[in-house]
Amino acid sequence: MVVVLWLGGCGGGGNSAGLTAATTTSMESGQAQSGGETLLTGKGPEAFSQVPLQASPQARQPVAETAQGVGASVPELSLAPGVMKWNPGHYVVLDSETREATFDTTLNEIRPLPVVKGIVLRAYWSQLELEKGVYRFGRIDRYLAKAAAQHKRFFVLLSIRGFSEGKVAPAYLRTPYYGGGVYKFKNQRDTFGENLALWNEHARNRLIALVRELARHYNANPNFEGVILAETAFGQPVDPITEEQKAGYYAGLAQVDTAARKAFLNTVVIQFVNYPIGYTPGIVENLLDKGIGLGSPDVYLDDPQHEKFIYPFNDQAQGRVPIGMQVEHHSYRSTYVGGPFDPPPVHDIYVFARDRLHSNYVFWQRDLREPYFAWTKVLRMFRSADFPDSSSGGLSARCPAKYVRCVRQGS
């Protein structure tokens, strides 16, 4: 099973600005244990190999924390930089508060479905770093081990933007040195969320440190498929944000993207791109240049703004970098943003993501909300006799040109 880590964001508006990458501070290292969790303390060619990933007999054997406790040995991969784990197909998305029982239920649902390659688990930064340089990855380790035991893969969706307050950043970041760590934005219906103050270099460097520690911990794990950095949208700030700060946010995001690609030498990295339209061309240019995957948090069948400003980037990315699209609950309910409740057939969403959006990965949210219970429809589609039975579930398995070589798991 593959685990994907997602770093998230959301919003709209903005002006164009150049994006440049910059070097960042190095990571510190160390380990500790606390409360049953693993704590880490820290001051090309389009070839496609069909052979299974092989663990190096000389590789370090890390200890994975499982549901029964620490003790399961995980053989590490030994791959040259740019030789990528590559297991395209369909994945189910679980939210950041998913309990172990729900995770187990989800695994049981997808276990008999070869076209469902694995699970995406959303995680907020505050869930992964207890205090400065003290990391808690035990929950990911447990869920990843459970997925691997069922021959499923794992993505982590790392969120740096949230639709409620207090989740995005660890407490130590909420100080003047880090620019307050976050800025507050207004949601619909007069609720509020938070986004990371990425224009502050100290906050940005701490995020890069987290990404590097995740890569150190998971890049060589054969079942860890990828990390997702969530949507680029900015939101509508409650307090004034200068244009210089906004430009700094997107320059900082490009640095984080670039650092993630460099750190995850053999692991898929995807940045979700939507808004603001003034900045997205520069963001995508950096993704295509660095070999970072492109995605979007929504698959709308008939949304004029997405079709004009967002989905054309998929045409540019096709065959060059991975493309991973998320079907979030809004996409199940209407064919366009803010539309009435008029659920499109999930098979139509699949075909659109496959043909119009050129997807290598489709990430389906496990949405069981009334009255539609969308996930039950998705499962029914996967189980139907006429659904493609290829390993990728009908999606493109072509190795991206920006990768040296692709290798896939043999199961």
C-alpha cells in the first residue's frame, strides 16, 4: 500500500510574480520515543521497468511502529536518484482525524480491488511536529504498515492550510520570529481558517525541515508512494496582507516544492494547483522544470473557471510530470463550483479525470455524507465488471519524461 503525504493550501486572487528557488538551512537529526509514538528530534527518458522494487540487502533496516507496537522490520530500497517508485492508479483519501477503526474498514473495502492502489492520509503540520525539531510520525508508521500488509500503497497529504483555526502550525511557530506562523482568512458562512505565513523565511525553513525529515524517514520505504502539497489558493485574509507578502508566499511555496523534490529522491511529489490565477503560471513553470507532479483538489465536469484557468495546465504537464487529481466532496455534489446539488455519475468523473485531465493518479475522497453517500457509488464502480482491470485502473501508466526511470511494485 502506498501512503501519500499532503501539504495543503486554498484560496484565490493575486497578481503575477516571478518564482525563484533558494537554498535553505540544513536539517538536524536524532531520535526519541514518547507516548508510544516514534519521535524524531532535529536541531529523463520515458523508460518504464515492469520489475518489482527490490530492497537492498545492505540497506539500513528501520523499525516501523505497527498496530501491535514497534518491531516490524521494513527493508529499504536502494535506488539511484531519479529512479522513481511509480504505481499509478486510484487511491482513497482519508481526513486528518481518521481513527484506526475507520482506517481498518477502508482497508477492508479496498483490499479485494487491485485497481485501488492505496490510501492518501491528510496530516496537518501540527500533528507531525510536537515542538521545534521533535517529530511524531508514529500514526503514519502504523497506518503505512497496515496498508503494506494488504499490498496497498500510501500517500501523505500535508496540509499547511486549514478551514478551521489552530491546526495548521505547531505552537512554537505562532511567535513574532516566525511572523505569527499563520494568517487568518475568512471562509464561507462567516467561519475562519488559517494559512501558513510562507513569506517569513524562518517559518518557511521550518516547513522545509519537516519535509526533509519526512523524506529521510520515508523516501526509501517501498510502500510509501508519495507526498502531496495541497492547493495553492491564498484565501481572503482577515487582516491586510501586502502584495509583497503575497508574492513572498508564492516564492516561498516554490522553494518548498523544490526542496521536496530534492529530498524525495525516489518518491512522487505532487503540488495541487488552483488559484490565484496571477501566480499559477509561475508555479506550474517551476513544477515542470523541477519534475514535480501537478494536480488539483477538485474535478469539476463543467466549471468555466477551472476549464479556462486551471485544467489547461494538465495539457502542459501530460507525459512530462506525474498528474494526480483529487475528487473532493464538492465534485461529487455538482458539476461546477457553487452549483446546486446535482450529483454527476461517478463514472463520468472518472472518464473526465482520465481523458480530459490526463491523470496518472485519481484520489477519491471517502465521502459518506447524506444524502448521496458518494463513496458507495465509487466502490460500486470499481467492482463493476466493465471497469478497466489494468493495474492502473485505466489511467495512464506512462513514466513521466522528467524521471530517469520508473519502477513499480510487483503486486
